Amino acid sequence: SGTAVANYYPALLEAHHSDINLLILTADRPARLRRTGSNQTTDQSNIFGAFVRTSFDTDKDLDLSTALSGSGPVHINLQFDEPLLNEDNLDWLSGIEVKTQETGKAEVIEINIESKKSLVIVGHDRAGFSVDEIEKFASDLAAPLIAEDTLVFEDAIAHAPIVLSDEEARIALAAENVFVIGRTTLSRSINAYIQGAKKVMVIDPRTENIDTSRTSDEIYTQIPRVKMTLDIDQSWHDLWKKYEALAAIALSVLPEWSEAELATVIAEELEDDTALFISSSRPVRDFESFAVPRSGLNTYANRGLAGIDGNISTALGIATQHSESYAVIGDLAFLHDISALANPTQDNLTIIVVDNDGGGIFSTLGQRGSKGFETIFGTPHGIDIASVVKSFGISSQQISSAKELHIALQQIHSGLHVIVAKMPDREQNADFIAAVLNKYSQLVLL
């Protein structure tokens, strides 16, 4: 109750924007005792406003099957009166029956696509569809596929944000039909490509959060069935492979140790069936841009609202469902949720902290170099993160090279372990990325 209820807000907003089922239970006093100014009380009945699908304020039993139907967050504010413990009814869990809900299936729409120059672009959350469903759809269209999450689509176009960063390349790679599955939230170049496409079809069952650019020609809530499977236009696929190869060559300008290299090494070395949580801001973009596509990992990211809150907590929750889990979290996001380290866990989780002493993504944007940049955007913390982690009684190590990262990833740790990756200066990292994009544009012109 009280301020504790407000602390649910970040998780609730993430669930709302990701269309994830989340049940929020809050404790309250009886309605007759509200608005009396009593300590630690506030009006909780509709505290989450429009960000919950349904809100209940009750002192009675609820039909939870009705309350929890559909998807998205639900808030139940429970009114309790004294005595708070009825000693005659301690066995309150007995007699509870769990019933499986049956959901109807939407009718699948057929589409007739004649052009062989189609492209499928998949947002990080995949709009809730499985990898197999999406890969079959792309195969039926004979279309190349771009994925924000390149670690589950091994045949995706590699380094797509770099491939589409050059205007001449975007023109050469213009598709007749672009199918966008889910929300594309990471790359400006990919979104620029979508906005410039001849015909855009969005596929997403979420009616509130789709078509972010408001430019789609058609919207589907299910993956449509391709009426007639198309043969591959090899020249169309070869064209994408040509520009993909140019992007790979452009990466040669990167130094041996950079945030791009960190993402590349982690993506390459983690074993199949490993869970990987990637925090927002630069880390998730580095994996999208620089990691070589593969499959076999169970990847997670809070892309609903891409917030700084609860990243360690999210990773700890994921670790409860996997035998081996990793998380890559930026230093500011890590410090923001560092109290989560006080929660003891026996689950195997290795957290890799990208420590560039501040908000590295802003050095890659237009604010770079402006007056007061470090104070407002760079926000250096100057904290010895490894020492802080050890103060929680958690094993920690610090690395500062690709070789040390290789070695650290081979080591076996039980329970929670933190690797603090000391990175080059934020300004240097921004220069590295700019050098890659400049090199790519030069190669496109050749």
C-alpha cells in the first residue's frame, strides 16, 4: 500500500506497452476509512489510470477468470478490515480449482502477393508470434528478413541498421512490399526505410501500439496466409547479400576492444538454450547492429517502454526459468536497480555491465558537444562498480579487453556473478560507430 503501490508503475507501463499479462495486487483499508489522513494511506482505487486494462476495488470475492481474460495488466485493490488474520481459516488455499481458459482463434486472412521483391522486418518482441511462424511467412513470400533480435533468426540480414544507414543503399534495396511484424523501436535507419517504402503492411495483434509511423497501407492482427507460395528471386536476395557484405567489411575499422566487439563476442560464444537479457539504450542496439545472426538463444529485452527501471530485477526473474542465464546491462541502468542485488538467489546468472561511465548513447546523437552535455546527457557516475557489487557479497570481476572477455565467458560460476566491462571513453565509442558508417557509405559509392 501507499508509496509501495507507486513502485509498480515502471513494470506496469512496460506490461501495458508490451501487451503482457501482469496481475497487480495491492492492499488497502476499507472504503469507509479512506480520506481520513491516516499514516501511509492514499487513494489507490484507480491509481494506475488508463495504463491498466481493468481495475477492481473490492472487499469481496472476484470471478478472476473474468477479471483476467484478455491480455495486459490488471489491478486488483483489495480492501482489508481488522482483524487482518482469521485464525479459524488459515487453510485458505484448499479447495481452489484452476481452470484452463479456452480462447477463440481468429480467422486467417489470405493475401495474394505477386511481386517477388518483398521484405519482412521483425521488431524485437515479434508481436508475440513464434520464430517458426515468422520464418515460414518469409519463406512463403520468398522474402529476405530483417530482425531487431538477430540472435533468434540465423538467416536474417546481418548488420541491417548499417546496411540501411546510407540513402543510396536504401534506394537500391527498395522493396515492392514491406511487411512489419511488431514494433520497430531500435534503428532510425530501418524506420527510415519503412517510411520510404512503396507499400507497408503491419502485422500485430495489439491495436493500440502498432504502426508507430502511421504510414501503413494495411494492418493485420494475425500473420496472413500467402495464397500462392512464391519462387525465390535470387537476384533480389543477392542484392541484400551484397550490401550485407559491404557492412561486414566496414566493421574492419573497429578497434579490438569496443562496445560493438563486446556484443559480437557475447553473441558468438554463448551456448544454445542460454537465456540472454539485454538492457535498453546502447546495449540492445549494439547486438542488433554488430552481432552476427544466429539461433539457439532465449533472448529477452524490455522493449515495451525501454525503461531504465528494474533491469537487474528482470534478469533475476528470467534466471528462475533457465539453467544458465546472462544479462548485458549498461552502467547507469545497473546502478539504477542495484538494490536488486540484495535479493539472494541460487539461480545461475552472470551480469555483464557495460561500464563507460555514463550514458553512452547520447554521444552518438545530435546533443554531442553541446554546452553542459556531460552534466545533462553524459551523467558520469565515477563509481567503482565491481567494489559496490562485492559489498553485497556477490562475486565480481573487472575486464578491459576482448581477450579477458573471452576468458571470463569460459569460466563457470554458480549463482550470481557480475563482470564489469570497462570500456573505452564514450566519445571514442561514438567515433568508432561514426567511422563504421562513413566507411560503409564509401564502399556503397564504389
